[in-house]
Amino acid sequence: MDTPRVLFVDDEISVLSSLRRGLRPYCRDWELRFCQSPTEALSVLAEFEPWVIVTDKRMPEMDGADLLRRVCDESPEVIRVMLSGYISEEVIFEVADVAHILIPKPIEMDTLSQLLRRAICLRSLPVSQDLRRQLGALESIPVLPQVYRELSDYLKSDNVNVDEIGRIISQDPAILAKIIQLANSPYLGFTGPASDIHSAVMRLGFEIIKNVVLCHGVFRQCPAIDETQRNQLLQRSMMLALLSRQLSIACGCSKQEVEKSFTLGLLHNVGALLTCTGSIRFVPDHRQRQPTEEDVAGAYLLALWEFENDFVQALIYQNVPSEAEHITPLMCRLYVVKLACETKARGGSLLDEASGLDRSMLQSQGILDKVLLWIDEFDNSELKRDES
């Protein structure tokens, strides 16, 4: 495997020296290069071929955002990271089209090394060079919605108050209505109604609430997608999320695993955002045992949004989990739910021997018997599509 290469750019020698000393214990196996000006960085770009470039925002010769635009034009496959001492909504808006990752200053070295490792993980995704360059050259990358970021930050505090969560969510009436609707979904098995945000939060839990906010906020960022397409994508996401939750409960999963399955179901088709907007030209791949480029692009977005690697890998291999280097129950459950829906829509059942269900793989994960019981219940249920 190639050695990870990171290029740092800052006009202050003291900052570069601090980075060189501070990162040495964390990045012993990486090749690091330090440039004191954007001109110097551009002059070594083609020769050094960095995986990641990290630049300061404010420099006298050239603004960091302008430097990253040049890097995007010349080497779009490079992961672009911006350091800034002041991060406002204006700064976020200014660099959203050129920076994959925005990091506030000052920053601890262990935190920076973790962020660099996340950036390098993007390089390890099974992405063709053509798709990698297209992803890197995107003029607008879907970002984490403001309400989601505010909610995530609040949930990290020591004393979380349900009323404050309700206040944050209520800033977006459309998401507020969707959460209350979800809390009353028959898939969740509750008998009494949830008529306000307080009862909806108590019923759904913080993680589910947070990721519903993420899903709806992300899909609404793409004006190129018409309302019908958007509703279809959201409808599909919500249905698979609810069914994934059902299957996880049937498999005896922990509360945390149930929530992870719900979240993965919500975001399983996020790569479609790039298809529907025409941002990416996916090359059809008719090989049966390979991840689709759309799924890989969706995983790329999850990695940018700092999702854990098990989410990223599960999204990549959601249709072909047996091809993953490390098969996990999380990706297997999404695989089962998707295949069950597709098979039922054709009038069949996964219980049929010819259905294509990979029973040996499920057996190796210790979930086959519980999956078959769930499929039997699913086959006898009404497949509803009105949850979004």
C-alpha cells in the first residue's frame, strides 16, 4: 500500500514547526511535507501527489480557500482540509465548495491526527480513479444541516433537557412535523398517540431524533431534485429505516445496535443525491458481486460527515456483504431488509430457495434463524409506504 502523504501550508514558520514536532508521534508511517506559501505548495503538488492537503485560511499571498480551489482544479482527488481561527456561518458558506473538512484553531495534535486519519480513510475506499476525481471536483458537497449540528453539540452536554431538544428541532417546522409523524408510526408498535415534540422525543430517543433531522436536512439541500424525487427518496429511506429497526429487535440487538440499523436505513441511499442532481456520472457496473458506484459515493459522504467506519463499510457493501473484508451483522441486516422489500415487490419471498438469500453468510453471523422468523412475519404484513 502507498505511504499516506500530507501537505501542510501556512505562512507562519512557527506554526509549521509546531505541526512538524507535534504530529511526529502520531504519523510515523506517513510522509509529511510543509510549505510556507501557497505558491510553494502548488509548485510541489504534481511531484508530491499528496493524499491530503491542510492549509491555513488567512495567508497574505493567497487566501486558503483560493489555494484549495486551485488544488481542486489541478488535483481534484486530493482531500482538502482548511484550518481557521474563526469559523462563522460566513466562513462555512465561503469554503463549503472547496474544503472537505473545516477545522477550528487552535487544535490539539491528537485531534488533528484523528481528523487526518479520517481524511486518509477516504482514500482507502474502493473508489475508481475517475469517480474519486469527480467526487473531489464537486462544486457543492452536501453538508451537515445547521439544526443537526446544533442538536449534536447539545447532546454532548452533561445535562440534556428534552424541552431544549424540542426547542432546537422546532426551528424547522417541516422536520418537527416529520418527527411527530414518525413517533406515531404503526411500525414502532405504540398504541397511544404522540401529539407533541416532547412525547415524540421521549418515544423515539435522542439518536433516532438526531438522525431523522440529518436525513431530512440533507435531502432538502439539493434544489436540483424535484419534490417528487425527494419524497420518493425520503419515503424509501424511512421505510427501510423502520424495517431495519424491526429486524434488529427481532435479532435481539442492543438498543445501540437497533439505533445504528435505523440510522443506516435512513442514509442507505444518500449516494442517490449525487445521481439525481447530475453531480456525478456513475458508470454502470454489471458485475453481480461488486458494490455500486452510487453506494460508494454515499459512503464517501458518510466518511466526510465523520460517521464511524462500520457505517461507511455497511453502506458500501449493503447489496453484497459477502464481498466485504469484514462482514458485520449491521450490513447483513440492511442487506436482508432491502432484498426482502425487492422480492416482495415482485410477488416472491426470501423464504423461497431460489430467492438468492445468502443463508450461509447469515448463518456465519449467527442470525439466520431469527432472520427467517422475521421474514415470515414480514411476508404476512402490509408493506406500507406512507411514512414520509
